Amino acid sequence: MMKKTNILKFDFIDALSLPVFALTMIAEARTLQNRPHLREMGDMDNASEEELSGANPNPDPLVPVGYEANDTKASLKMLAGNIVINTIFSLLLGKTYKFLYSHKIFNIKNRKLSFLFAMVGWDFFYYWSHRLQHEKRIFWVNHVTHHSSEHYNLSTALRQPWSGFLVSWVHMPLPFLGIPVEQVMKAGQLNLLYQYWIHTEAIGRLSKPVENIFNTPSHHRVHHGANPQYIDKNYAGILISWDKIFGTFEPEVRKIKYGLTKNIKTFKPLKIAYQELIDLFSDIRKSENWRKKVSCLFDHPK
């Protein structure tokens, strides 16, 4: 008989997360305020192609954008909605994971080994889930929320979508391969928490060994850039190695223009969450035939 698993178990990591988020955001905001220079909001709106994507043998200096109250409030509201929706959806997801684990094709008896597989496996499937959300519009409607801020700080990490169920199936091979359900869920939790600290301009480039193996603030700043050379790059969760293996790695060279290629210019949570979905339905409705309507779903985001 399979061991009963409490999918919604509230552990010490969950208990510490919100206080840690609050304290680290305050510390980051104060750190950035003490910097001698901060960038003006929108300073890259009229940047030339050379400034955005030109070759640069010496990387541009890191000059932070900092915090903006309305932007941070919007991110926190998105987090609140994400927690409510994910709590409900986790019940269904947990039952699905349990079903798959009950039909597992491997029996991994060593718990330490299975947890290692869980962490590496989750990170691998996260790379492809993340990449899929950037390359197919039907999934971009979920992930666009996270990229909608024109700032880049720890609060940006908390700007989470309300429709993550669109890509939850990507990690389903893990329990089917024999990874215990509680380890799959824990790997997802730790992977997401790791990505929190890399959403910052308070940390520059780290040592070469770290930058070569792990996803870092420098690598992830690139991912949030709307500069032409930065679009669809650096999808990694924890290990930047996946991007290097699959050809999507880009180093931080030019000053980054954060946000979308066409920013939505709003702090309203509902619009942040669903504007892209509304635009997608509008494009489908305007399409001339069924072939073009279906194509809208799987085209690259505009």
C-alpha cells in the first residue's frame, strides 16, 4: 500500500518564507537607496539598437533601477492570488502525482538518491516548461505576468501568475519514473525558492565557477531583459548548464531594459494576470479561418 502523502502540508520552509521575503526586500531596498546612482525609470525606452544589442567587449556597469511602491504592491497582490489559486489546484495535482506514482516504472529504494533525482529532474523539466512558456503563446499567457514589471528586484520574484496549471503537466514524468510524491513537491518548492534571491540588482557578477554552473542574478537579469539579444535566453531554474547545453545561454553585457517588448503600463492585478489572454482571444476571433485560429495558440508571442 502506498504511503499517504499530505500534499498541502505546511512545513517550516513555508512558515519562514513570507517573513524572509519581507525582511530581504526591505534590506535590498535600503541597500539600493544607498547606491550613489540609480537609473531613471524608462531610461532605456528610447535607447538605440547599438545601446540595446551592440557588441561590447567590456560589459556595461550595473546601475540598478530600484523599487517603486505601486510596482511592488502589484507584485505582492499577484503573489496573494497565486497562493490562493495554487492551494486549490495542488489538491488535484497531488492526486494526479499519486496516481502516476502508483504506476511507477522504477522502484528507487534509496531516499537520498531519489531526492537527488527529484532536484535534478525538476530543474531539467523546469527548463523546458519555462522555455515552452516563452515560445508558445498559449503558455505565454501564464508566464507573461512574471515579466510584466519594468523593475527588477526581489518583489519581482513574487509576481507570480494565476494560471500555472497550464504547464503543471510538464513535471508529471517524475512520479511516474519512481520519485516519491513528497520529494517531487519538495523539489518544486526548493527550486522556486532558489530563484527568489536571483531577482536582484544588488548583487553583481559572482565568481567564475559559480557563474559557470548555477543560475545567478547576472544570468537571470538577462532573462528579464527586453533587449533583442536577451529575448528567449537563460531559462534555467538552478543550473545554468541547461542553457549552455541547449543553446539558449546569453551573458550579461549591455544594460538591460526590463519588462516586455510592449509593456502593459498598469498596476491592476486582473489586467496583469489576464491582459495577454484577452489579447489572444481577440486575435483568435479576428483570424480568417480555423487554421489561423489554431496557429494563434502556438505562434511565438509577439
